[in-house]
Amino acid sequence: MPRLVLQLLRRCNVVALVLTLAACHINLVAPYDDQFVNDAVTVQTDFDTLIQTLRNPPNGTSVTYDANKASYNKINVDLSRLVTQAQTHTNNQPMIDQTTTLAGVVREVEATHRRTGHLSIAYLDDKQETVDQQIGIVIRTETDKKALN
Amino acid sequence: MDAANVATAMLNAAKGAAAGTWPNIQHDFASDLTSVLRKATRIEAQLAAGELTEEEASELLNDQRKTLTMLSIEVKQDEAIIVENAINAAFDVLWTAVKAAVA
């Protein structure tokens, strides 16, 4: 084969290698998702609103489970949306695991309310503080992606 | 392309990326751990005082364990990002060296 052709082929291989390397930035973790953070804030707002209502109900407001079922439904939808938003990205297992754990902790409130019919003030205080801390950790874990890149 | 020099430069870039990004996180894991411990102590006192039922206290204490799990997930993710940055920084050095060799 003529030397010129060999040189050309070699040159093409090098160019191909260069192009391959250029595309070789790895992604071990999903990119930051602003919508996910907004969804987490929505969960916190709706959860805190319910807890505040149960702790300090306005006149005429019942604190029974049935009377607050609509609020629980709203929070369940918020949680489903949050988990789904985490699942829309590849390499996002940490956020999926965190939001699934958070959803379990929040949904226990509904289960306990339905079962016992009454939630004590101490329970509501402790649960709110814990859920708020956990939502803070979820949001921070998401924003770490931005801070570290 | 001087392979030895490129290797050293890649290693330095990876080290720089790892060391340079961690301070960007404004974490206070100690504060989170202290908060969990404080809540656990309070739950115990509330149970003793009859402000919480045993069932409620059990659930709330289990929540604290879950908070710690979530913290450990955060740490693992952040470590993965630092590794990602280090590998990509090393790759950028290799990419620059290859481009220079081709030119």
C-alpha cells in the first residue's frame, strides 16, 4: 500500500481517538435538577400546613383523620411526584433512595392518624422537626451536585 | 507525547479536582448528628412523661435512624461526585496531550 495512504489511515485513527477522548467525560451522578428541589419544597409546605392545622386547628376545623384526608391525599401526590422526578434521571439512585425513605416517614403520619384517630402534640412536634430535617437533607444532597461541579 | 509527564499531570489534575471541590459544600454533618441525638433524648423523656405512647415513640426513634441513613447516602453521593471530577480532570489532561501530539 502506498506510504501516503498508510499515513492518511494513521492520521484518521488519531483523529478518531481524539474525538473519542473528547466525548469521554464520565457521569457517575445525575445532574442537578431545579424542578426536584421545587417539588421537595412543595412537599414541605403541604406537610407543614397539615401539621400546623392539626396542632392548632382554626375554629370549626376537625382534627380527625377523615376530616383531613384531602390534605393527606395532596401530600401523597406531592411525594409521588418527587420520587418520579428523581427517577427521571439515570445515575440518580441516591436521590431515589432518599426520597423513598422520606415518603415512608411522611406516610407513617397518615397511617398512625388513621389507626389511632388522634395525634398527640408531642408526636406532631417531633414528626414535623424530623421531616423538615429530612427534607433539608434531600434538598442539600441535590444542591451538592451543583456545589461540587 | 511524553507519557510519563502526561501521567503525572493527569494525577495532579485529579488530586486538584478532588481537593478543590469538597470545600464547596457547606455541610455541617456534626450539626445533623447532634440534632438526631437531641431528638432521640427528647423522645425518651416524652415517653417517660406520658406525652408519647410507646408506639409513637418507637416510630419517631425509627425516623431518627432513617435520618442517619439519608445522611450516609448524601456522603456517598458527594464522594462519587468528587471521584467523577477527578477522573474527568485527568481525562482533560490526556485530551490536551493527545491534541498537542496530533497538531
